[in-house]
Amino acid sequence: MVKRKKLNKDLTLIFTPHFPYNAKRKSRMRYRALLGIGGNVGDVLRRFEHFYWYLKDSEFVYLLESSPILKNPPFGFLEQNDFLNATLLVETDLTPKQLLRYVLRVEKKFGRKRLFKDGPRTLDIDLIFYEDIRMESRELTLPHPSWMQRASVLIPLSMMKEKVR
């Protein structure tokens, strides 16, 4: 069952069976990370549900919590469909760069093709926070450099109960 709550003319919250989700227990994994997910190609709601189950079966991450889904307009390249976005709090034993490699593999598994910056996508997974680590490298910047400017992160994150740390 899917419920929708319009926030304004551009933003709608979507509630599905697993968005929001809250785990009944913690894992034994050492680190917490916040992931931002998004997509606007194909049946994104269905893909998010498949992604939920994919993470539930993962040996590399433990899903603690997911936010409701936010439907919002694209930014950057505007000539495309609205996006669906959510945030996920996970526990992991992977380092930040290992977690990045893992989510990039998962994106490919879910059909992600990088055509151009801010372009349409089946599933985008961003590493927003990893513990309280700050880092800048060629492949990864933590926290995510523009998370504070994105309603697609701020609104779902504001609805989560758990904290990264």
C-alpha cells in the first residue's frame, strides 16, 4: 500500500511498506553511514523496494532505518522526470572507500548508466555521511559536498529517528 502526502506544489512524501522502515535491533557492525538514494527512470518505487530487500540480504551492510520517499523536481539538468529520493542509515564494517566501491557495484546491478552529470538514472546511491569522518579524495568527499543544499536529502533525513552517530 502506498500513501502520498503533498508538501507543496513540487514536493510529495511517499510512504511504502519499507519506506520508512526501522530495524528492531542493531547489528554487530562497527560503523554507521547515511546513504542517499534516488532515481527517475522506470518504476522507481518498485526498484526501491527491490533495493530494500537487496540490502536486507547483504553481508556488507545492515539496514537500520529508511526514510519516507520524497518526490521532487530535478536539479542541474531540468529536462527530465521528477526524482524519488530517500535516505538510509546503515551499519557496516567496510571502510568509507570500500563502502563507496560496494554502492557503485550495486548501482550497476540495478542498471545505472552514467550518461552525463545530473542526468536521468535508475538508481543513484550517494554516501552522505560516514561516522563523523571528514575526507577529500579524488573519488570520495565526506560529508557529501552538497547535502545541505538538497531538499532530496534534508527532508527525508529530518524524518528519521536514528542518528549517524
